[in-house]
Amino acid sequence: MSEADCIFCKIAKGEIPAKKIWEDDDCLAFLDINPQAPQHIILIPRRHIETIAQTQEGDQALLGSLLLAAKSIARDEKLERPGYRLVINCGPGGGQTVYHIHVHILGGRPMKWPPG
Ligand code: 5GP
Ligand code: ZN
């Protein structure tokens, strides 16, 4: 999927509305349109990268920023206790449907293991 057709790039540019939770220069978090838990937040880098499989060593800082942002958002959204789940789906077998790398932040209910 090209950047021009990407839903999450359009959200990042403000071309599609979304309920934004948090943003900085590199990343943006917004509510999932089809929540799978009482709290379901999507966290993306502004830069279009299709999957985690396509990241490289040069993306180390960006990937670190994403995880640190996920932790801070979870804390700010009062998910730290009792806990929450971070998910990155990769490719069709991993359940990825939007090909712009993103972290799901899920909370507000007990999570099961293994995931489906
Ligand atoms: P994936 O299946 O790729 O890991 O996750 C994509 C997520 O994006 C899904 O949970 C889906 O509900 C969410 N999503 C898809 N389109 C939109 C949209 O237009 N707006 C928002 N806020 N979320 C979306
Ligand atoms: Zn994109």
C-alpha cells in the first residue's frame, strides 16, 4: 500500500478524522475505530513504514520512541494497573489489515493468552 492510499497517513495529516489521544513530532496515537477492548488505542509513527518486517537498524530510535510512547500513553490512560497489552501485527498471517506499522494499546479488561 502506497503512502498516498494509506489510511493512517491520512489520519496523521488530518485528512481523515480520528480521536487523537497524544502526539509528538514523530508519533501519533488515536482511538481505534473498532475497539477490541474498553480502551483500544492505535499508536503510529508519522513516517510510512508498512510492517515491522521492513524496519532496519536505522529505525532503532523510532522503534524505541514508539515503545516508550506506548508506555507513557498506557500510564496516562490509567492502564498501568492492573495492566495492558501491546500488540504489533505483521502481515496477513499476523492479522495485519492496515499496512502502516502501528502498536495496539489494549486495556480495560483481562487479556487472554494465547491470543486468537
Ligand atoms: P491491524 O489489523 O492492521 O493490526 O490493525 C488495524 C486497526 O486499525 C484495526 O484495529 C482497525 O479497527 C483500525 N482502523 C482501521 N481503519 C481505521 C480508521 O479509519 N480509523 C481508526 N481510528 N482506526 C481504524
Ligand atoms: Zn502510511
